[in-house]
Amino acid sequence: MLKSIFGIAFILVGVFMLGFLAFEALGALRTGAISDPAIALAGNTVDGAMAAPSTLISTTTGIASDAANQKQAQASYCLWPNDTLFDIAQYAAVDLDPLVALNADNPLHAGSTIYLPEGSLPAAQWRQPLPVINTMGELPFGVSGIYLGYDNRQKRVALTFDVGYVPENKAMMEMLAKRGIRATFFVVGFSVLRKPEIITDILSNGHELANHSWSHENMQGMNEESVRYELNRTESTVQAAYPGASTKPFFRAPFGALDETIVTISEREGYHLIGWTVDSTDWVDGMTADGVYKRVTRHVCPGAIIVMHDMSPIVADALPRILDYLENNGYAFVPLSELLSKK
């Protein structure tokens, strides 16, 4: 009897551990946190949506350190599929050993950020040709969609926002416009139905529209008809709110969660699926403005797609600091359509 009880307990523990490991693996897949530790290869299986290291979260304002850090940022580069550190060392005209040592703690998958040692030739000056890309559909594609711009050597980034409706969003759009920054706003159709002025606010400030679904529900597991409804009802609602406007050709799935049906139907309906290089994590419970600032400025790289969300006290504090940092370090802001274009 006692042996039977121990046997049952052992089985239950084993089932629990298998369930835990499966849950952890699913979470890693959905956040893009799966990485290849090998230094030789940057694969094309995940995007840059990594979970924020706890060391990046701070309860201090960090404003004093911002001024010091904005002047001399560590030169960075985002890995293209099949990049190797050996090749990058040659391109940057530096020894391999310091490059490896500097990135010992970095995940080395496609879309992740690596840092270049002092004295490296800037990526914009590398003589080796860029990878051959003929269409937008050939850009690096990860678990959440396209995650890196065509040219990952020039200091250009796309600032993207996934938005529903909060009144403060309008002031954020105006602030960006006053700074000469055109961003891309992925809109939720149901929010547009309730507040059609969202579209006017975006377009009147020179920004770009994109689709973020109708309901903002996790679309994984939806049938073809449901996926098509999420896309097309948002598009028709946007057109009703602002005749001539369109969310095409960009769609970002809620939570970046994709499956084969979403990919297939989105392409049939005229959309490119968009992921991200840098998740600001402004949506994470307990995140601070300083944590968002450090997250973005640590992981930004030429060609990056940065994702943020509706205006909040955290975004209101972090966003201007992020913009200052990037501008002071020579970055230009371009809409997503320009970042993903060869022109």
C-alpha cells in the first residue's frame, strides 16, 4: 500500500514537471526568447522580442545618467540570419576575441543585438554588400513576423505603437510630429468604431496606419473566416472613419501570436505580418519608465523596429528620453514603410 502511494506521488510529480517545462517552452516561443547559444550562427527562427532582464528594471528616474549615456552609446548591430561573429569581426576590422567577449552574455539569434568593440568600423561603412532582398516578403521573418529592416547598417529605426484609445494618445502623436518624427500606429478596429477620431489624429500628424486586429484577442487557433473578419472589419471601419485611409499593407497580430492560418490569410488579404526587434515592455506589470528607457536604449540597433503602446505615465516619462538618446546618437526615425523598403 505504501509503495503504491509513493508510486502515485512520483507519477504526479513527473506530470507536473513535464507540464511546467511545456509551459516554459511555450512562453519562450511566444516571446521570442528562444536563442541559439552558438557564437557561429544567427538562425532565422525567432525575432527580437526577448524578455527584459531584471537588471534593466530600476525604481530610480535615471535622468542624471541619461545625459552621460546619450553622448557615447556602445556601437551596436542587429544580427541578420546566418550572420557569424567571425564575419562581423572582419567587416568591422576588429579581432574576433574582443567581439566574442563583449557579447558573451548576449543571445545570438537573428534579430538580437550585439555590441561592437571600441575602434570597430561603423556598420554603415562596411564594404561588404547587404544581403540580396528583392521583395518585402523576403525580409527576416520570425515567430511574430518581420522583425528587422532591409538595411541593418544605417542608423534608422521605425517607432511603432499598438494602440486602442486613450485621450492622451493625441498629444503623443502631436509631440512626435513637432519633433519631425513619423511613427506607425497599429490600430484596434473596435476602438476605432467607438472613437473614429483616432484615425484623423494619426493621419493629420503625418503618421502611418496599420492593422492590429478588430478585437485584440489572441488569434491563434481562429479559423480562416474569423481571421479574415479580424482583418477586414478593422479595414472597413478605418475607411468609414476616414475615407481613403487604409491599414494595408501592415498587420501585427495581438501579442505577436501567429499560426499558419493567420500567416496564410493575412497574406491573401494583402498584409505583411510585422513583429519587432525591440519590445519596450511598457505593457509589463510593475515596469517603470526607467526600465522601458533602459530596455530600448540597450537593445536598439540600426534597422530596428521598436514597439510601444498607448500613452501612459510610464510612456510619457520614457518616450521623450528615448527620443533624445537616439537622436543624440545619430539615429533617424522613419515610418515602417520606409524602413522595410529598399529605396
